[in-house]
Amino acid sequence: MNVMGRNPGYLLTGIVRVGLALTAIALLGIVLDIVSMPPRGFPFYLRLSGIGLVAVGLYLEARATFVLWMHGLGTPHPANPPSKLVDRGPYRFSRNPLYVARLLILTGIGLSLSSLGVLFMVLLLAATLEFVLVPREEGRLAARFGHAYWEYQRRVPRWFRFRSGSSSRSRLQL
């Protein structure tokens, strides 16, 4: 059933696909660990911080998906993309909060499992996103939303922004 241009089936399918993709990447990293026999486990504080990263990543994933659904009138699923440019919620701080969330989740899994293989896969995924997927996606968004997207690109960094205070000079953008 289509609700205001949004198809809930695509939302559920997308959630399942993302979960399966993240699981596959983590499992591939664990296989790399088994094959390479890395040193013993990480310190407890790193493993514990990994759990925190997973929690933050899951929250960010849920929040960014909800904002796309409610304000963009679509889903992250390519078959039912948002019909409006979304620049609120997590999209105020990052043009790609869903990718940031997924990298946080995988980094957290790697740390909590003491898996160098999973962390290697995170680096590989980050490089693929930066140099292949995101530029392609940005081209499609620029073609679809025109000047509004170019303005959004100018205001919001690709990955994230740390801001301390209200001065625009006091921020780190990546």
C-alpha cells in the first residue's frame, strides 16, 4: 500500500537488505581474522566502546531513515527514493548519515569482537563510499534537485561536522 508516495514494503525490504549487507561484511572480516590469525583480543575499554558505537550507529540509522520517511516522503531504498530534499534531523550535520551510521555499526562490531578483519572491511567500505558510491549518488541528487542540492552541498559536509560553540570558524568538517 502506498501512503503519501511512500511504500512501507520498500522500507522493510531496505532494512532487511542493510542488515544482511552489514552481517555479510562483518562475517567476511571475521573470516579474514581466521585466515590471518591476528593477535589476541583488544583491551576491554575498546571492546566496550565498540558496543557504544553500535548503539549510536543503530540510533542514527533509525533516526535518518525516519526523517527520510516523514520529510522526504520516501525511503533509502532506490526503488522508492525521497521526493523531497531532506535537510533536517541528522541531515543537518551530514549529507550521508545513513552511511555514517553503517560505518559506526561495523566499527563497533569490529572493536567489540576484537576483529582486525572487520576493521579492515570498514576501511574498505569507507573508501568505496568516498570514491565510488557517494560521488555517483551526489550526481543523481544534483540532477534531481538542482540548485537546492548544490546549496545543501555547500552548507553541509559530506560526512559530518563537529561544532564547538556558535562560530562557524570553530568546526571541523570531514
